[in-house]
Amino acid sequence: MSEFAVGDTDFLVDGRPVRLLSGALHYFRVHEGRWGHRLAMLRAMGLNCVETYVPWNLHEPRPGEFRDADALGRFLDAARAAGLWAIVRPGPYICAEWENGGLPHWLTGAPGVRIRTRDEGFLGPVERWFSRLLPQVVNRQFDRGGPVVMVQVENEYGSYGSDRVYLRRLAEVLRAEGVRVPLFTSDGPEDHMLTGGSLDGEGVLATVNFGSQARRAFETLRRRQPSGPLMCMEFWCGWFDHWGGAHAVRDPADAADALREILECGASVNLYMAHGGTSFAGWAGANRGGTLHDGVLEPDVTSYDYDAPIDEVGRPTEKFWHFRSLLAAHADGPLPELPPACPSLGSPAVVDLTGWAPLSAVLDALGGPETESPVPLTFEELDVDRGLVRYTVDVPGPRRPYPLTVRGLRDLAVVYVDGVRAGVVTEQEPELKEPVAGPARVELWVESLGRVNYGPRTGESKGVTGGVLHERQFLHGVRARALRLDAFDAGVESVPFESVPFESVPFGTPPAPSAPGLYRGTVTVSAPGDARLELPGWTRGFAWLNGFNLGRYWSTGPQSSLYVPGPALRKGTNEIWLLELETAAPPPTLTPTN
């Protein structure tokens, strides 16, 4: 029976020193039909290991209700077949620019729950989830012939808290569930982060995350941890994008120089990301701006390309070749050749839009029941993880026009007054531009742009968290109706798209070519292949292909199209759905990726 262990200076396989050359690849951001290709690309770059997070909220959308919860095991089997070891980071918190940092909305929205602490209201659900998840890891550990060589206790906890009782409890749960491979923590290379986030002296290896200045980072780590292998658990070789921001790019030569410094220190490394993939189905998270991440909301785009060495559609970039050249010197033999490129769509194909339904009719057909409360209910109170809510409130009258303000608004709201679009309000600009006279009926269509995934505001509520004010007066008797994205989404391949209850949606012809609503259409292809869905002129919404949610599009950029995995297409006619929340445009087009 082989053993993977932590030595005084190195990782050991049956007593032989080894270096982990790992790459981050999130199974949930890559279509399962492309796992094999992406893992082979990691091997061809010179890596011997793959690392993945596990998003709790994806797999347990409601308490005790599990969705595709065995996906991790299938991915680990694919990693083993590709000849890679595996590092698993099961959470419960993962950050990862993922909705709510991977924590379920039903948990963070529960009254009184103190997330990421020893609070039993938090730890109880964590332990129940781990009891469901961890057998997939335990049964695939290295000493059982599987690929798993390390498991993380918590993720960058020193950037959030300092509850060592909580960290110790998590480590104990992992051991009690049968995890025998080495445990580790990962934090920024700062004294306060390592002090708050590591379990030094308790048999848990501390690792550090950074994008440059490896020697300085490892010197800081050595002051806390005098022995044990050095490892950069997240070498940030690229970065992610926010809606409305610039596309992040890191010079390939600069990234290669930083990787070279890590390797010269004799350290192991995990490239974050080796291949980023895509945050399908509206699962992209959001950050808060400012030095302490407590400022303006910055929603993350759908693409998680990350300027990684393997791009969003699986192609090698210039950075890939720089890294392959460096890593080849540390390989046991010649590196494998690159796998054949994934097929691309042969030629552009225009979508034929065949039907339209207004948002109100879609809400009536697929939404939840309408509720009424004195003040607006949050998304969490309405059981919405991803989706939108229509809040309706009456302005009494007669009264003259006064400013209408949405207090505690998260994200943005499209406002209608007596059925006429009156504008958009946001967290930063919560007052409607034109005053409102009474009596009037006000509708606020609020979409969650992603829950915060990092910093002290992780877990904050979504929707309208304060109230609707007319001048200084709160308007009460707020009606709310929610539309969850998974009302549209077949979600897993075992559920056919035709089973989604669209027959209840009354499709017709839009009153104007640009009207918001749900658009239905088809696109015909002669052979499936990777493609991009181009949506010039469309403003903001979501797209589905044969029931597979491609994610959010938004004209604010920098992302201008959506990646379409070839396995989501089928030869012949394909169904397209577009939920446009503001302004539609001419029919979109599928274009080749090559």
C-alpha cells in the first residue's frame, strides 16, 4: 500500500521526495464532456496534479436536497485516468469568485447563524454535508489506489477570521470521516493571515497564496512553520474580471518569471488557474471594492478564463508554452504531446427567434407564490439562490410627486410606475430620477448579480434589504414574487430539457422588437462543436441552449459573448432561450471558436 506524506522538507511518496506541480481546474466550471481534454492539457503542460474546490451550494440547493452530488467522485476518477494526482478543497467556504463563496443561501440567510465560526448553527449543516460528500474523497485516497494526496481544512481563513476552535473542529470532522492523507490550510503570506488561518503544531500543513515575490512569501511562512514542504497553493498567474471593468491580462513572461522563482525555492506549486472555465448558470459571485473589501459591489463576469495558460475554450496560450518550457525541466521524462483540439462549430448559425413572452407572464407560469409583508422580503427569505424578484408596492394618494428611494438595495432594480418603465436604480444610485405622484403602483424587478464571495460581507442578503421610501415615508404592504433560475434549467444531463414546464408560458409576438421578456428560438447546426453565442445589442439576461444554462450576458462588458461547450449542442435543431431583462435586439448568432 503506497503512502503520500509530509516530510521535514519535502512531500514523500513511500519515502521518496516528490514535488507537487499542480493546476487548478474546477470540475463545476467545465462541461463534463470536456473533462478528459482539459486534464490531458494539464499533463501536457508538465503538471502531475490537479486541484479543485467543491461548491456546497451547487450540490445542496435546499437543506437535504442534493443535486449531482457525486460529480466530484467522477472528476477524481477522470483525474486518475489522466495520470494526475488530486488536491481537494471541499470548503465549506471556497471563495473562487463563486456565488456566496460556495455557502448555501439557505444557511447564510438563516437568522442568527454565524458563518465560518464554531457556531453550531453553522457547523451542524457543515458536518451533515461533509458526511454526504467526503466518502467520494475517502474512497479515492492515495493509499487506496486513488489520486487524492491532500485535503484542505478551510480556505484563506486568515483573510476572514481567527476562530481556531472552528478550524480544529473542521480538521477533526475530516479525520473522523476517514480522511488520512495530509491536511493543509492556505492563506496570504502575511503574519496576521497565517496566525488566524493556520493550525501550526497540530499536524496540518500551512501553505501560502500569492502571485509574485515567492522568496519573501516563503520567508514569512518559515517564521511560522520552520519545517515541512514549501508550497504555493495558489500561484495567481492571471486574474478574474468584473462586469463594467477592464479585462485582466498578465504578461506571460512576467508570470513565467514568478513561477521560475517558486521553483528555484524548491517549492511545490498549484497554478491558479491552470484552466479557469466558465461560471455557467449564474453561479458567478461578486466582490466588494476597497482595501478591506467592504465597498462597491463588483459582480464577476460569466467567463472564468482568468487569463490562464489554458483558455476558456481549452486552447493553449502563450503563457501555456512559457510554463511548459519551465516545467519540462522538472519532469521525470518527456512531456506528453497535446491532445487533439476540441472540435469547433463549422460555420456561423443565426438563431431563429420564434416566440416571446412578457416577464410578468413568465413569472406567473414559472415563479413562486406571491407573498405580502410589511417590508420587502430578502431573496433569502423568498428562497432564491439565483434569479429575480418582482416587488410591488402602492403609493397612496392623492399626493404630489416626491422622490422614490429604494433603501438597502443590493445590485440593481428596473422600476415601473403604473406599468411604464421609469428607470433603473442601483445600490449606489438608489433614487429614481423622476419623482412619483400618488396614487401609483410601483414595480421593482430586482436581479441578483451574484452574492459576495470574499471578505467581511460574505453571506450578506440580496434583494431589497431596507425598504421603499416615498420622500421619507416607508411604503408598507410590499408584495413579492420570486423567479428562480433553476425553474428554467434542466441542470443535469439526466433531466431532458423537454421536461422543463415551458408549456405553461404563453408565447406570442413582442409588442416591440426590443421588448424585455423570454425569447424562444432554434438554431440548426450540421455538426456539434465548441461555439460562442454572440448577442450584440442585447442588454442583460441569461441564455439557455437545450436546457443548459450558458450564464449571464450583459452589454456593460468586458465579456461580449458566451462560451457554448460542444457537448451541449446536438446535430440538427437546437433550442435557445433568452431571458432579457431590459432591451432585446436582432437575433443572436452562434460562431465558431477557432
